[in-house]
Amino acid sequence: MSSSLSSTLVASAARCSTRRARLSRLFTEGSKSRSYSKNEAVVGNIPFTNVLPKPRLDYRAITESVVYKSHNAFNRKAPLPVGALQSVARLYAEQKDVSSTLNTKRNERSTIGERIRRSKGSEEKQRALEEAKALKTEVGELEAKLEEVEERLLGLALAIPNDTHPASPLGPEEAAVVLSTHGPEPKPADPKRDHVDVGRILGLFDFEAGALVTGSSWYYLLGEAALLEMALTNYAMSIAIKHGFKPTMTPDVVRADIALRCGFQPRDQSADPPVSQMYHISQHLPSESSHNHPELVLTGTAEIPLGGLFANQIVPASALPLKVVGLGRSFRAEAGARGADTRGLYRVHQFSKLELFVVCTEEASEAAMEEMRCVQEEIFSGLGFPFRVLDMPTEELGASAFRKYDMEAWMPGRGSWGEISSTSNCTDYQARRLHIRYRRHTSPSPNPTPADSPTPTSHSSLPFAHTLNGTAAAIPRLIVALVENGARFDGEGKVVGLELPVALKPFWIGADKVIQWI
């Protein structure tokens, strides 16, 4: 092994060790920097709002497959604390033991209560009262211990990523497998087609004003570019509706708890140094009243509020699948590393995004993923640029995805393929955290009901649903692909206009003086 490679591996191992140590502290240290709302509970330094029950994870499945879960976390480069899975197994056994003892003591207390009511002599009653007092202390101590064990157990288990589809490739992004290619032959790479330069000449973008008004990686869409955003949104929406997706406008502000339950870390504690991945909203309220308000963030994707739309609900199996397409603004605090990926519109802090979201039974989720892929392929095929579908490898799955497809468009100005969409099957990862369940037997009511509503049905017949999400249109990325593939040049090689697919014309309003429909 070369010395340079050895140094790289040593440095990589050191970084992984640092991330694990940071995450380990996340689950063991108490919060010192933030006062939490009275509507929030803290599990391992992570705030969960009391408006939803705590996540309900499958501890038995974890403890019965510690070896697989360990290998899976390693393959996904999940920053688990050292020994986390073994600790989950140990804490789960301890939880069951404490819970069993607690139940026994509670039964004893009930028996003593009955003795007190039936006692005839004062001496007998006094002895029973003393026993009841001692038992009350024991029960209180056991309840406190059980709560502490359950919080530690949940805090560690929440860091365990979803399982992985057996067909998913192993390794980093470079290990992705191309499943299919679509569209025309890719144009040769050409810096003259760079969307920033083409857009500046045609008066489509103003990055300088965006930087002045807000900062780097913010922008203005002008003229035909602004109209192009609206046309792309309505075009993609029309195809999603055709395939049975219900149109939805989502809130762009959510509780940090909801983002966390969907698998998004509002603050990446495993990074070195830690970074904020979302914009956090400061309440700017008097200190004495700030504890009444939950932590809020700007959404990174409409997937988060769409998942929240079904939180704490029990859906009749006959009503599934539930398919929605949501339009929202996405806000990303980290716009990316320096280089080509941060140039122009490719990686920005705010953008419009149309998101597909499905809730279905556990048996139907793989078929639903293929259906979503077909919807996306139909959307992008109508736009006329070359694109390909990738089966993403383990290190690109994040925490929630069981399997993920990415779609990349050829962008000749950048000289590379660029991601324009992804589709993820999250199985029951999000549903267990958001409490999205379904009733196997036919319900007389066609509408979802609150999960805490009285029902004679046992939990065993209320399995957790599977959720899937996919990008129908990430507008800036599509504009990059359309501008770089559609730029028109005169005989001298100067930019004179833009060719756009005729599929967008029915959704176009206003001027199109630089547009040629093809």
C-alpha cells in the first residue's frame, strides 16, 4: 500500500471516529443551550413534540438482527456510536425486565388496596397502609427507571438507518448502476453552453442582485426564466394528476420534530465541524415565553410536510394507496462545496420543487416505487433532453431510504451529468416515527381517523404503512438542463435564443421572444 493511500485511510478513519464520538455525545449529553417548549419532550438531546406520540421502533427486530444491522450501518456509512446496536439489545432486555417488575409491583399495590378496603381491624389496616406506602415508593422508582431506560433506548435506536434493498449496489456514489437511458444523443460538452453565461446574455438570471440582496447562492429568475418555472411546475403537475396524484400546496415552515421524524437532521451533529442543514426560525420572543413555542425550520423539501399530512392517522387499507403531489419551496442552508456544483442555479439555497408522495401497504411499496419512476420518466421524456436512471449505492441512501433511484440529465455546459430527481422507498421508517398506520380489515369510514381515537382493533392489526417520495420537478435543475441543451447560436457562435420543448407550450403565459418551440 502506498504511503499516500495509507495516510488517506488513516485520515478517513480519524474523521469517522470523530463523527461517531460527536453522535455519541449527542445521545448522552443533556441539552445546555436551548430551553424546550412545554409541548416538547427531549430524547437523547433530540426534541420531540408532544403533539405526536414518540416514535415506535421495532426493538425486537433490531435485537434479533444485530449483526445484519451493524453491517448495514457500516455499508451506509451511518455515523452510529461505537457499540450502539449492542447497547440497544442490552437496553431492550433491561426495559422488558424493568417493565415486568413494575407490572408485578402495580398488581401487588392493587391487591393491597383491596386488603385495605376489606380490613376490619385498625392494626391490620395500618400494616397494609405501610406496605402500600413502601410499594408506592418502589413503583415510583421503577417508573423513573423505566422512563430513563426507554429514553436511552429510543435515542440510540433512532440513529440506526433503514434496512437496504438486496439489489442496491454497495459503496459510494461512483458505484451507482445505470438502469436505463432516455432521450436524444448527448451533445458534446461545450463551455459556451454554460447556463450562467447563456442566461446572462438572454437576460434570464441575475445572480449579482441575488448576492447583494441575500447572499451567495441566491438568485433572481427574470423574463422567460420566470415563465419557464411556472410552465415546468404546471406541466409536471398535470402529468402527476393524470396518474392519480392529488395536488397539494404545502407549508414551507415545519416543526423541527417533523423534519427529524422524516429522516432529516435539522443540525448535522456528525459533521466536523457540525453544520446546520436547515434554516432555523428565531422566535424573537421574551425569554419567559419562548418555552411555549416549538423549534421551527424552513423545509428542505415538500416531502417533510407531505409526510406530516398523514401523521398520527389510521387509514383503511381499502383507501390505499394515498398519492399526493405537493408544491413547496425548498430551503437548503448548506448549498454545497466550492466548485462547479455551486455555480449558477445548480446548487442554491432556495428553489421551487414539486414532490410526489405515496402512502401504501407494506406489500405494495416496491410496485409503487416503479410506478413513481414511470411518472418521472414520462415528465422528463417530454422535456427532450438526455437523462438516465441510476440505482443508488448504499452510501447515498441516507437514513430513511430502503432503496433509491436518481435521475440525471446531461448538462453540456457543465460537461457532466447532473441530478434532477430521486425516488426513495422508505418502507416503514418514516411511518413508525410519524405514526402512520393502516387497518387491514375494511372500515365503514372512507376517511383517515386520528390514531388515538378509540377503536376495538388491536395494534397487531394496525401495521405501519410504507411511504415513498420522489421529485417530479426540481425547477432550477430542470432550467439548467433545458438552457444548456436548448441554447441557440448564430453562425458566429453567439447565443441568440433558446429552444424549448413544445410540451411546455400549453403551460406558457406571456412573451416568448427568445424562445423557439421544438
